[in-house]
Amino acid sequence: MGRLTKKLWLGAGAAGVGLAVAFGALAAAPARTYLAHQVKLELDSAGTAWMIAATALVLMMTMPGLALFYGGMVRRKNIVATITQSVAVTALVTVLWVVAGYSLAFTHGPDMPLPIISQIKGLQGFVVPLTVNDFIGGFDAVMLKGVLVDTAYNSAKGLPETLFIAYQLTFAIITPALITGAFAERMKFSAVLLFMTLWHFLVYAPVAHWVWGGGFLGSAGALDFAGGTVVHLNSGVAGLVCALFLGKRVGYGREPMEPNSIVRIMIGASLLFVGWIGFNAGSANAADMIASMALLNTIIGACAAALGWKVVEWIERKKPSLVGILSGLVAGLVGITPAAGFVDPTGALIIGVVTGVVCYVSAVWLKRLLGYDDSLDAFGIHGVGGAAGALLTGVFATVAVNPAAKTADILLQVADVAWTFCWSGVMTFIILVICKFTTGVRVAPEVEEAGLDFHLHGESQHS
């Protein structure tokens, strides 16, 4: 048995243990009422205007923000291929979301008991019944059936359901796009398309339902304001599995693999920073005080993490790099995401500093120690940052900012992290195996040596 295979089997065993612990941790919490789908709209014009703007900001995070950020990180021969992945994911996921993704994530699934696990017993003796809806939504809105101009997902917010669908679509887009940073410069484009299709339905839609769509984690009271686990931990863990499964890039550790354009990285990171305001403040689903606090916390958390990363890098490498401080900025944005609408500015500051330092350690020291090739630090920043932010949300969430923080419980946050980590890791591995025996996963060594731009897309950055 090869070293990689052993690592993956060990990971699968750890996943089983993690799921058992997660069941016990979350079962002790009381269930909350699920918000019904499609109620009559009483329009909030101000909130609708803000959410339209927020949707545009989050879409900008992938195109052009992430595309430029990742495009600047890779070598010159792979710029077009890397940017193409972000564009292709945007187009593909939009179609998948309309076909069934939205329905599976945000409509109410069947209430019938699960055939294998009908209930679980929590740490404090509570018995929690489990139904299909606890794990996945239904098919009521396949092809957006029943979605009309005057329907609302949440009547209390006064937002059109069409706007809610569009806003959540932007989250569904950027999540798999983040994964591409882990396997940059070595994955087949056909494999990317197949992988993203399966991953959208088998990983993203279920996890989004668990936390935001009426599933068991959100109903138990786990807190994830804007996607610390649903988006960042989910994509980061998938990225780690991809990096392990594909193996290192040809020449990794022997040849220089410096970014091709620090200016492009700066532009991409800046677009991500601005777009993240829509990501976090927009997750209030209203133009209100919580949205305002989330906006402030987003800026504070990002800048605190940028300084945290910079200081540690300065101490270790004796020089503070621009790429380093930008990476810290993104790490802070990731870390504050699950907490943005639940913590006060002091909490945001602490979360930012901690996330910046922890993500530096993960992206630099941990990757070096374990020897895996997470090309653009998808796991080091998004996986580790998302987990850190989710756990710290349980520490710093306060009802003084958001009444929903009354359910804050570190055990529930551990359960949220454990379930997401295990499900994303195991399912991503299964999807990669499917890809390996269908499209194939990795490009030929000679294609990788020459560069993906011309061989996969017939284009070049400087043609």
C-alpha cells in the first residue's frame, strides 16, 4: 500500500471517529423551527436594493477577484488555464444551481425518518429524531419550479426569492472555485468540470442545507454567519484531499515556482477585500444594524490578520513581503466570515490576529513539515482559517450584537467543523476516484512541463 493511500485510509478512519464525536456534541442542543419556503412577499425596498448590490459584490469576488488572485500566483505558462477554471466554475455552477442545487440546499426535504439512523442520543441524554430533511433538501424548486416574481424565501426580511437565489448562487460559485487553488497547474480541464459537477451536488448542497437550509446543524444552533464552514472549511478540506490525491507538481521543491505577477495578486486580493463586504454584510439579508456590524468586523478582522501574518513572516524571514501581507488579509477575511454578524469589534480584532498567525503556520510550516503540494494554499488559508473562525465564533459571539448568538456553544461549533471536515474529505476522495476512472485526473508530465495554457486551451498570456 502506497504512502498516499495509507494517508487517505487513515483520514477516512479519522473521519468516522470525528462523525461519532460530532453526533454526540450537537445532539444535546434543542431543535429550532425551520423557515418555510415560498411565502408571499411584502417587499422591503431598501433591503432589496442592498442585497442586489451585495450579490454583485460577491460575484465580483470570483470574477475577476479570485481569477486574478490565483492567476497571479501561478507560473507564467499556466495563467490562462488557472483563470479559465474560475470562469468555467462560474458558468457551470450557475446552471447546476438552477437545475437542482438551490432546491437541494434550501427547500424542505422529506420528513420521513432516515432508514439507517432514525435518532441519535446526545451527551446529555436528549434523543434527537433525524429525518431526510436534516441532511438534504427536496425537489420542490428543481428548475426553479414555483419561484415567482412575488414569492419570498423569508417574509420577515421582505426580499424576493429570486434575489435570495441569486445571492446564494454567488456563494455556490466561489466555494468550488477556491478548491482550484489546491490543484493548480496539474489537473485536466475535463476532470475539473466533472469534479465540480459532482462536488456541487454531493458536497456543497448538503453542507449548505445542514447549516443554512433547515438541516441538523443549523437547527441545533451551530453558528455560521456567512460561510466559515459551508464555504471555506468545505473548500479547504476538499483542496487538501485534491492535493494529496494528485500528488506534487513536477519539479516541486527542486524548481522555482514563484508567482508570475505580484501586481495581479494585489488587484485580485483588493477585489476580494471589497467584494467580501457583500459576502459578510450581505449575509444579514437586510440593510440593518447587524449588516453594519458585519461590515465593520470584516474590515477589522482582515486588517488585523494581515498584520498578524506580516509580523510572523517578518520575524522568520527578516523581510515582510507584499504577497505575505495580502495572504494574511485573505486569511483574516476567511476567519471573520462565520463570526462577522455575531461578534463585537474586539472579538473581530482577536479573531483576525489569531487567524493571521494560524494560517501563516499552516500555509508555511505545516505544508513544509508534511510535504504536500497545496499549490496556492487553499487548505492553509481557507480550510484552517475557516475552522479557526468557526471555533472562535463559539467563544466571542454575543447577544449584544445578534440575538441569534444565544445558541453559541463551543461544542456545537466543534460539531459544525467536524461534520464539514469529514463529509467534505470523504466525499471529495470518492469523487476524485470517479474522475480517475472516467476522465482521468492529472495531465501528462510533458503537458505539465510545457504548461497548461497552450496544451489545454490553445492560448497563451502573451500570444
